[in-house]
Amino acid sequence: MIAELDKKLKITEQFSHCFQDHRHPSYIDYELHNLLTQRIYSIILGYEDVNDHDLLRYDGALEIALRKINNSELKTDILAGKSTINRLEYCPLEIVDQSKSRYHKIELLAEKMKNMFVEIFLQTYKKEPKSIILDMDVTDDQVHGEQEKAYFNKYYGGVCYAPLYIFSGRHLLVAKLRPSNVDPAAEALEELTRVIRLIREKWKKTKILVRGDRAYSREEIMNLCEEQPGVDFALAMATNEQLKLKASDIIDKAKKDYEARLEPVTELITSFFGENEDTEMAKKIVPNAKWFRSLCYQTEKSWRKNRRVVTKVEYGSEGLEIRHVVTSLPPSKITPSLFYTKKYCPRGEMENRIKEQQLDLFADRTSTRTFDSNQLRLWFSSIAYVLVQAFREKCLVNTDFEVATVGTIRLHLMKLGAKIWESARRIKIEITSACVYQDILTKVVFKLQLIPNSG
């Protein structure tokens, strides 16, 4: 199913255009596109290690999938093994010119690769959308060797990388591997500038909202958004004494609101259980008081002008909690409470996308020595995610798996026992009649037939 979708959308074909193959045509047994699709499909199927390909090269279903991509006649030769796949992934430090290398002749075109993710994202829309949201975040990628540019990070408590991600909803736009000893916002401005530029080349009127946690509430990022027409931002920021002072009135209101609701509950519990009963029970029952307001604020040195800061004050059993989000959206367009709950808080959904990348598609498999090779491995995982997301969007809409994770989709729709029958004219795949998801599989096959070929 993945191969059939890929054949129509040409995702791995676009991926293969981001490499330069210096191998002599007469010596090639495995085309570059075949090697890439074999590696990506194996990641989708749950095989993270290159060593797995010594057995996967004999896998009948994978062989059929790759033949569909090739659109060639049936052959009996096996797929690529671990040594061939490893030459695709590994980027040695000592090689300067891959065209003259004996073993590593496949060169990555990094700039083309980075733009490809945005281009695929733009292709998913039939017409220009009214608005999109770009979410930025960083995560940790723990390593356990002598990897290049891997350093100890006190915040994450280990030696790791700190990859930067940018998503738009469920669509992956940026997966940038970075050393963990850099500023959390390092390279965010460059990546965001590039993404917005590529989007604006095709979509002139789409409104863009940039979201991020407080690591990205930097003057240069806010300036970028303010200078671009139709681009706004919503970035968390740390609290300080000035902000607390400006919000002192709603802090008092939140405290009084909580205490007013706590009092009758405490009296009720006391009447049932006596005077000596601990009021902790009442505190657990009464929900926290939440108040919102907009502030006009400017830092002493770092900001060049006043900006709107939306403050959320929450008072409850754990005491006071105060959070701030700086935004370019004016109060006339959206109230503070709606802005915080509807515009900013959904940013947390991006964490689930990163979990899918690392837990289900092995984006943390950065165990090779060189930094460039580990970046390539991250991109392999990323293109696998893009392909599964296209499968979710094109084939699983209005099914139980419409918002399922990659791991759930793999377990229930891809890891199926089956018999494969091959003849000179056809290939027949028999899945047990006891398969509980055969109705969904039927829908998927039907939807695949309706998808037009791209290009």
C-alpha cells in the first residue's frame, strides 16, 4: 500500500533527486532510487538497523513493493544487503571528493534536501490555504559513542544532539540535526526564513502563524515575522518582576476567586467529617482559578518596541502559576483567553509528532561516527514520516486510523501474515479472512485507485 501511494505521489523519487550518484552505470546492480526506497520502506516497517537488510533482501512483500516502484518485469534477483545500504548511509570524514572515492560514491545534496520537505508540503494542498501554523521545537537525541559534535547537555542530562523541528500540523518541514552545546534557538532564524520564503513563492496570501516556546522569543525572530506581510507569531516567554507587577491585579483576582470557591466546599466537608478534617480534600476538589489579560510590554534592552503579551494566571492548591506569551496578533482580533487556549496551547500537539519520529521511525538512530551521516539518517526517518503522513491523509481519512500513530498503523495494517503467490502474469497476496481490519484495508485499496498520478 505504501509503495502504491509512493508510486503515485513520487515522494521517494523526489528524495532520490537530492543525491548525486557518481557510480559508473555499467557497474550498478542496484539503482539509487531502489536503494533509497528499500531503506525507507524498511524503516516504516519497523526495521531500524542496516543489518536487518541481510534478511529483508529475501522478503517477498518488500520485493514486490520495490518492483512496483521500478515498474519493471518480474525478476528473481534479491534486494540490496547491509553492505550496499551502508555505503548509502555512511559519510566518512576523510573523503573530500566522493566522485573519486572507491566505496562511497553517492553524494548528498544537502540544500536540495532541506527544500524538498517544504516542496512536498506545498504539494499536499490543491489550492492555497487561508492560514497555516508553523511550530518550532527542539528535542534531545541521546548518543552513546564518540559521535562527532555530540556534547554533554546539562538540561537533558547526557551526551546528545539537539535536533530542531518545524511542523505545520502533522506535516514535517524541517528536521535539522544540531550539536547540543549550542543555543536552543541556534539556526532557527535561518530555517524559519528559508521556510517562509519557499511558502511565499507559491502562496502569496496565506496567513502564517509562527509558534514556539520561550527559547524562540528572540528579537530577531519577532522582527522577521513583523517584517513579513501576513506573518504573525505566538512565542512563550519567561516571567520577570516587571511582568508580575503589571499582572498584580489579576493575580489578586485569581487568588480571591479560588478562595471564594474553596470556602463553601471546605465548610461542607467539615460538616460531614468534623472540624479536624484536613482541608486537602477540599483543595483537590475545587478546580484552579484561571484568569487572562493582555499587557503592553517592552524589555529594557533586547526589544526594539512595545509588544502585546498575553498573561495567564492560575491559582490553586499548588499556589500561583503565571505564564506569558508574546504575540503580534492584536486584541481586536482575539481575546486573551481564546488566544491562549485556542491559538497557543495546541502547540503541545507537536510533541506527539516528535515522539512518532523518535519512537516509531527511529529518528534517534544517530549512532554513526560522523555528523553528516547522522543528519542523513535523521532525514531517512523524516522522509519515512512524510510518506506515512501522506498515507494517513490520502487513505485513512474517515477510518479508525485517521489520527493513529505510525506505530499503531504499522502494527494493525502492515505487519500482517500473508501468503504470496507469483506467476508469470500476476501476483496474488492472500491475507487471512480472520483479519479484523479487512474492511479498512478494502477502503485503503479503493482510495489508492482514486489517487491520480502526479507529475
